[in-house]
Amino acid sequence: MKIEDLINLTMGELKSEPTIHSINSATVYLSKVEQGDLFISDNKDDIYEAIDKGAYAIIYSDTSIEITDREVAWILVEDIQKASFKILRFIALSREVVFYYFTDIELTFFKMFVSYKKSIVILSEEWRKMFETVLNSNSKLFIGTDKELLLSIKPDVQILNPNASCEIISDTLFRTTFKVGGFLYQEKEITPSHVDYVQKVFEFCQKHNLLYDFDKVRYTKHFLPVFIDSKLNKIHSSKSEKVVIFTDNLRDIVLAREFVKYNGRWIKTVVLTPPKVKIEGFDKPIWYESSSHAREILKNTHFNYAFVFGSDKSLLDSLKEEASLF
């Protein structure tokens, strides 16, 4: 890429009189700098070492950095991240690549049952890693979970079908029988509110000719029930009158409590959250300060279902665990 194109793309200001006119490649990592590269950084020591390694151009935003070699192209920008992604936008357009935004739950199910992923690149949420991956990949299809970063590369980021709806045949809060793609999947370990994610990923797989295996569907970290006895030991669900449900999102708590209220009014539910967390339609969550505090609350509180937000099943790891949940 020519130096003048870099300046135009990043809306930067050339602060030197370089003898070179173009760069071979670009990187945000010092360890990857090679002769003829563009190095993007605000770390003074890294910049000087990159020049020693043969960098032809530097993009930086820290005006306190001293220009030491005026034969190198020093390009001052307002923000190195934004400048980097303007470069990526140009590259993405020239390669005609497609970007998809997945929610965390959509991506979890995608990873769970899509059998062949080599044609698709899953992007990190860390902008430097995302930059390097897109820059150096020959893939035409990228998936990411940071919508803002994706939009900064390409404004027409695609999403999974928001209207996708899976046919549920029967359900409890913890097991669902559903139909997708003409096949019936019986008593799968998945909460009903997550089944539509299966349909969304199914449609994505169909569109992009990806292999999948829905027999792998099971609970995820986003909604994980652990059946316990009165002493909080993990036991088989058939022997349990209590269950602790670990979730990393408030939406699942709201939907699960609505499901419980509709299907079993006798069921006593409690909700544990870190301090000051508010839940729609529920004005009395129990706040916990630590894992040990949460365990004490569970030990001394009457409940059938306890929803724990902001922690995972390791909260119970110090307790006796039986061989299997089911």
C-alpha cells in the first residue's frame, strides 16, 4: 500500500520526509514487524525498536513521541485504533468479505454443534487481535461478538435472523423437545428460551452450507442448572427438590421466572446477584459479596429454584459432588 493511501485512509498527517513510498504489510505487534512494514503503536520504545527492525512507516497518536528517523514515514492520527480499522475497512471492501455479529449465546451454540468451521473465522473482542486476524486471513466470512468494532470495519454487518423461531413440542424449564430442519430432538438439555438460538444457527448453517450436529445440544454457561440436596451437595435431578441455576445474563432470569410462575405457582424462587444489580420486574434480589457469602445465603434460604447471576458453578465446587447431574 502506498504511503499517500495510508494518509488518506486514516486522515493522518505526515510528520516526516520519507524516502520510501509504500509499505509491504502492517502490524500492531512489535514481534511481527519485518523489513518494509507499517507499525501501529503508541509505545515509544516499541516504535524505536520497530524502526531498528526495518519498519518503513509508523502510525501513532501520542504527540510526545520524538521522531528519530525522518526517512521513515511518521503518520500522526487522532486515534490508532480508529486509524487501524479504517485500513481494515478498505481491505475488507477490496476482498468482498462478509462480517456477522453474533450474541454471546448465539456464538456458544454455534461452537457447540457446528462440525466444520475452517471456512469461518471467529474474531477476538480485543481490537489488536481482531486487526491482525482480518488483515492476515484469506477467509471471506468472519464472526464477531463486538458489534461496535465490527461496524467500524464494515457498516453492513449482518446478524442472524431475528425472527427465527423453533417449533417446541414439549418443555420443562430444563428439558425441551423441539423440531428443526424437519427432525425431532427429544428431551434435550436446553431451556425453552434458548431453543430459538438453535433455529437461528441452523438457518445460518443452511445459508453457508455448514455441517452441524444438534445431538450435541446441551446446557451452556449462559443457563446452567445444578441440582442439589438440602446441604448443597450436587445430586441426581430425580432426587432433588432444589436447583441452583447459574446464568450470565438477566434476560434468562426474567424469562425463567415467568415460565416458573406460569407452570408452577407453588415453586419458591430466589435471585442472587452482586450488589446493586437491578432486574426488570423483580425488586428484591439478594445481593452477595463473594462466593462464600453466596453459599451461606443458599444454605440458609428456603427455595426450590435459586438463580445466581454473576458467578458460575465453581461457587459449589468446595462442596461434595456426586458422579453425575443426571
